[in-house]
Amino acid sequence: MALTLGPVAFVGLLGLSVGANPAALVGEGPGGTGPGTSRSGGSSAQSAGREGILAVVLPQGPPVWQRLVSVESSIAFLQDRLAQQETEIQQFALAAAAMPNSPAPAAAPEPAASDHLAQLIDSRDSTNQLYRTALRVEYSIYLDTARDQTEQQALLAAVEQEAASIRDAVDYDLNVAGTQVGQEAAIAAAQQKLQELTSLSATQLQQIKAGQPFMLPLAGTLTQPFGATDFGLEPPLVYHGVFYPHFHTGLDLAAPLDAPVRAAADGVVLLATSSVDSQGHYVGYGNYVLIAHPDGFATLYGHLDRIGVSAGQLVHQGDAIGLEGSTGWSTGPHVHFEIRHKGELLDPAPYLAPGQR
Ligand SMILES: [Zn+2]
């Protein structure tokens, strides 16, 4: 879903001054190196001020809102801390570089300096670990909430009273998580149904050849590869047990609007559908097609302008299955192409025909 568009990335309430105790998350961090343990000079006044505010502002409302406020507060605190530690590292490195390098003085200062730098870097890395943990907790709160209608209502009711910026951020993040939950549920359900597709005769099923290697579905420019990315508009994902704040789940191929999108291999159309939010707006993959292939493989084609197939239909490699578009989280015409195997997302590149990788 590259070129994906939304108000902002999955940033939630980052940086917004909602209260709660930043220490709430420290217990989840590695080895108890909480953000408060390695304070070096210059920051204590600022921190004290912040803690003073945090002690006064306690979250009110339903538990889901309290959890969210608490984790957002941790995130904001850790972000500040990270910025502070980066500055300290830079300043120290600059100061070290500015020192006259002529007199190799007593042996003592140099190891001390490098020790100090190593400590600064260690502290920064510890904070970064905590920060990523906090982001993962935030994401799981949104996923859990998106899966539970009652929790969702409670959260939306709680943010009713908050500033518009907070409401927008929560709405946005809930929408991202809800879209992911909905799409994955639809894909999983469709794959379950594969065995039940009765419209295909045994002969037809035999016609589905392996069809590998897969071919690219669109003659276009690769605009984004598969994998973890810094691209802020990609949503978060837990991939092979690791949390990524931004992860691109397929390949993006761009070409002029309405270019034909073709089946990457022989298969059966499992889903030919649209991802829409409660207001009927396209979200996520927009119009998309999911095709099942032999041996547990499936391919997905997102952001289509038009869908040209229907569920249960047999398709052959190279058949047009729709027209390339920009529906859902997309800023311009492209196809978002995924290859999955038994539900797991794969990096498509190794499965493509040589010359297409
Ligand atoms: Zn994409």
C-alpha cells in the first residue's frame, strides 16, 4: 500500500499532551533500564517539570482509554528522551572532535571519553527498545479494540470529550487497525472456503497448473519493494514475531490508470471485493482480488479501479483480472501485489520469473 495516504502515519496521539504516568511501561522493558536510570546533566529540570504535570493529570474514562492514554504518555516521554539522548551524543561527539588533537595527553582521558560515548549510546539504545515496545503496545491496543465492538464504542465515546486533534488521531489509528483486521479476516475466511468451491469441476481444477514462477501482474515501474520501511504512510505490522512501525506487505507497480492487471499464475479467484469503512469510503486495499494457487500459494492485487473477475472463477496466468487504479490507501495509480503462502506474507521477489525480480 505504498503511496498510501492518510492524515499521518500510525502516530496516534504522539506528542499530544495527554497525561498519565510514563513509568507505566518501564516494567516491560529489557533488564529494567528504564528511561529514568541514566539521566545525565541538563535534563533534570525539564523532566521534573514534566513529571509534575503527569502527576496531576490522571486519565479518566473506560479502561481502554486509560490504557491508551497511559501508553501514549509513555510514547511521548520516550520520544522526548530519545531526542534528548541523540542531542547529547551529537554534542559529545562534536566536542570530542573539536579538541586539539596534537598532544596525545595522559592516557586517561581517551578511554574515559570513549567509555562515556559508549554509555550514551547504550542508554539511547535502551530507550529505543522501550520506545518500540511502547509502539507495539499501542498497536495491540488498537487491534484489540478494532476486534471488539463494545471496546470500540467505549473508546469512541471517551474521545468525544477530547480535542479534535486527539479525536482525529484515535479515529485514524482505529481505522487503520480496523481495516487490517477486516481484510485479514476476509482473506482467512476466503481461504477456508477454498475447499467448498463447488463451481469448479475436477477437470477444471486439474487445469490449474503450478504456474510458477509467478509473473508480475502489471508492466510498470516498481515504486516500492516488500519489507520494513521508514515510509511513514505504511501501517504497522507484526511480521514473524517482530513489530515494525511501518511495513510494506507487497510490491507496488505503477503504470498509467486503467492498465490491465493480470493473474500472476493459474488459480481460482477467492475474493473479488472492496475494503470500505463504516461510511463506505475505500480504505486499505480498496478494490482487490485474491487468487488461490496450488500448494498453498495466494496472490493479492490491491487498489484496482475496476474488478474484472468474480469469486470462484478459474483464471490462467496472464488473464486480465481488473484495471489498475488508486482505490483505498493510495495516492496514485498502482497495483499493490502480494504473494502469500498458507497465510504468511512472502517477499514476492524470489518467486518471480528470472528477469522480473
Ligand atoms: Zn503497496
